[in-house]
Amino acid sequence: MTVVDTILVPVKRVVDANVRVRVKPDGSGMALDGVKMSINPFDEIALEEALRIRERGETAEVVVASIGPAVCTQQLRAGLAMGADRAILVETELDLEPLTVARTLKALVGRENSELVILGKQAIDGDNNQTGQMLAALWGRPQACFSSELSFSNGIATAMREVDAGIEVIEVELPAVVTTDLRLNEPRYTKLPDILKAKKKPLETLTLGELDVEPQAQFRVLGFETPPERPSGEKVRDVAELVLALRQKGVL
């Protein structure tokens, strides 16, 4: 039984999680030349969950969307290869802040009549953890953040998430925004035939202007720098020596 007609899954292009990030010598940004780029891992989990929902017959369509330069089509094609039905690129060369991203997604939600938006809780580049919450506020709909389990019944989405005290259960009325945690699922492996099929799936390109979104900058980045190297640890022979070392360092 179909719960929602369309699920929108935003995906972000980020440096692959297995790549060591380097700062440019002049401190103006990250060195990205020749660096492998991938779908943000949390967004990949969100897409996998949307695909599983479709496979259970609880949605008719899964749409992936990305906001960024033309090269983001690589990540959108990867999403199509995983199994998404359509892809939308909102093309821009600007480095958008979370609020502008949320406004853009709100415009896409209205355009696609999406009743459920599933996205990663954060992107591994900025680690802002803001877009999902901002989208829910702009949309005026409930949110279930950091979900590690998700189910539906009678127009209600039930999400479970891990908190300090244990497991918290949240029920939200659809339409809603859901952000995903690492424990929600394990994304599927994409096979070569699926990659070839993805080249024939529809990929639409829009602009911020077509969505009536005006980019706004609220912050100014002064520079980037590599974190200082951590000093090497010290080995101790027993607990007494450990306590003595901690006292010498003023910890105890």
C-alpha cells in the first residue's frame, strides 16, 4: 500500500570518506584536484532507505536531487544506478550555506509535491547538521532527526533514534522530514548493468532563479588550516605509574 507518492532524497557531492583531505598551501580552501568525490555517506544511507520503502510498495517514486556545479551529475548518476527513478540538479557554482540549501529544497518539495524528504543528518565536509531541521521549519512540517529505524502506518512515520538514555521513539505525521543516522541501513552495492541503465534515466537541470531562490551569505570564511599534530602518547607499566603521570600533568 502506497504511503506517499514521491520521496525526495537530496544528495551532496563530497570528498570520498576514504580520502585524506588536504588544505591548499595558501589556506584558501581544500585541495580537490584529482581527489575522488562521492555521495555524502549519510545521504547514501537516506537513498538506500527510500529505495527500500519503494520496494515494500510504500511509495511510487524516488527522486534524487543535488545542488551544485555540473559535475554533481556524477553523484546523481550514481544515485540513479542505485535505483532512483529520476534526478534533478539545481546547478550553481556558488558554495551555498545550509539555509539557502534548505530554501532550495523547500522549492523542490513544492515543485515535486513530495510528501517525504529523507536526507543525511549531516554532510561530512562541513558537519553542519542544519539543513534537515531548517527545511522542516521552512516547510512547516514535523521532523524525525538521526533516525536509526523507520516505519509507516496510517499516515504516521515512526522513527527510532539512539540517545544517551537509550532508544527514543518519535511519531510524526506525514508529510515530514527525516534525517538518517549511520545505523539505519547499509547501502547496496551498485552493479555494472545498473550503472549502464542509469545513463538512460531522466536527469533534469534547473537553476536557483527558476526556483525563485536568492542565494544569501551569512558567514565569511577567513581561512583554512590543518589541525596541529597531536603529540605521541606515553606508555606506562602499571596503574600506579599511570596515576603518577596524570598527577604530574595536573589532570588529577
